[in-house]
Amino acid sequence: MPSIVLNLTEAPAEAAAGEPDGSSGPLFRGNGDIDYVCGNCGFVIVSGFSANQHVISDTAACPACGATNEFPPNLRA
């Protein structure tokens, strides 16, 4: 399964930075084979998307570390 690292638009607060704790799941799940991961900690934010699937947002805060990640234009609806 290929993984694409998202670009950060805002780093997490220092207290929130670190490794994912594993208690959160991806924000979006699809039926493909591409994962989009946090540019700070590597947490899977979008899991299993295909080329024809899109998200409705430009950015998302990582549930694991709090960093703000920007979705690439081809992933946005």
C-alpha cells in the first residue's frame, strides 16, 4: 500500500508533539490502496483511498500529534 506524506501548514504545539498513541483511527477511510500520513508523526490520516475519492477539506489536524496537514489538490473535492 503506497503512503503519501502530507505537507504541514502548522506544526503541533510542543506539548502535543511526539509519536502517535494508537488510540485514534484515520479521519477518512476509503476503498483503495493509498494512505495519506501526517507530515509530522506519520499517523495515517486518510486510509485506503483510490484515485477517484476526495475529501471535503483543504486541511486536517492530526488526531495523534495535533499538527495541521494540507491535503494535495488532487485529493480535495
